[in-house]
Amino acid sequence: MTATTESHHNPRLLSRRLRSSEGVIVESFSVRREPGRVAVAGELDLAAAPQLADALASFDGEGPVTVDLAETTFVDSRGLATLVAAHHRLGGQLRVVNVRPEVRRVFEITKLDDVLLRDA
């Protein structure tokens, strides 16, 4: 994969795409914002966390926000920090749902499962 990235111009969908050496575009991360909800797909890492932060920042004062990680395959410390910061900024009104077992383990190890995870 090359470092070339492309972004959608749709304000409700933020994504990062990588172009392989063969010219094939592979979706590596996307955030879809809906009323009261953000759906995250791909790897939530250092490079992707700012896109999630931008999507979550637009929810100031709108009540509870759900972050759906059903299509998220990886979360690193920056991804977790982004979720925790939004949780605090929203007065504890952020909940994370539909977490895959391999991603859930990261929340369990960091003891954030009791704080952020909720059943869908």
C-alpha cells in the first residue's frame, strides 16, 4: 500500500482510502454520522482518530450519542482516548455498542468496558 489517501466529500461520511501499488483503492477506515449515532468501520487508530473526533464534536448538547463499532476491526490507544474524551465532553452520554470480541478485549484490558460499552 502507498501512503496516498483520498477522502469523500460527503460531510456525513468521512473515510480514509489507501491506494495499493496496483492502483486498487482499499477502504481502511470510515465514519458515518447519523442523528444520535456514529458508525465506525475499519481500524480506529492514530491516523483515523481525528476523523472520529470531528464526527463526535458535532454532537454538542444533542443528548445521548451511540458509537457503533460493528464494522471496527481494531482500536488502539488513540482511538480509546478519542472515545473517552467525547464521553467526558458529553457528560457521560456516549455509549459504544456492537463491539467485536477482539476489539472488546481492548476495552476490557483498559477497564473501559464498564464505562463505555453498552448492549445495542
